[in-house]
Amino acid sequence: MPSPAVFSWTISGPSVSGITNPLSASKVVTGNQEVGEIIPVPAATDGQLMGISFKYATIQVAYLLATTNMTVFTNVDGGAANDTVVLVAGMPTCYIAGGPIANPFAHDTTSIYIDNPGAVAGQLDIRVLSQV
């Protein structure tokens, strides 16, 4: 029987330059389940469905980055969603288990719905590393 896959991610940043003593940091995080995609999201989109599945209690890293302002809803579209994650264009949301940032997911997820209310098409990068 083959051994289960182990994924090792190195999370780097933030990196600040242009100062006398530049700042940088990195952390290696491992898990055995990795899900994620880069999803194109047309302009003026309401509730674009993406099938993605993970259990919130096993998340080691959750990383989301949108190229335009977007809102992500888990399991149900809109206000009845289990979780709502508001993303600002170009600003990554990164949760690392044991770190100071709260997990953006408080429910097991079987799908996400994406809103891109702007006039410009964008893309959503979502990556989740779990230890199941």
C-alpha cells in the first residue's frame, strides 16, 4: 500500500523593501490534502458556482487572492451562505493554522459561489492545504 501524499508549502511574506533593514518571513506548513484552482470570473457575475470540498477543522493553510473585488460564499449563494469572505483586489487573504489570523471558513465546504460585481473580469485563486 503506497504511503499517503504529503504536501509541503512554504508561505513567504510579507516582504518589505526600501528600508534600512528589510523585513521578510517564511513558514513551512505540511498537509496531506491539497485543493484549489484559479477561476476566471466574468464582470458583473452573481453566484458563479465552483465545486470545491474541504473540512474547515483540518485546514492548515487557506489562501485566497482575487484580481478584482469579489465576495465568496460557501455552500449556498448569497446571504444564506455558511461563510462569507470579502476579497479586495490584489490583497491576499492567508490563514495559517496556529497563526494570529482567523480561519475565514467556519463550516465544512462543498462548493463556493463567487460574486464579481465590477465592470471588469477578474480571477480568483483559492488554495487550501489540509491535514485529514
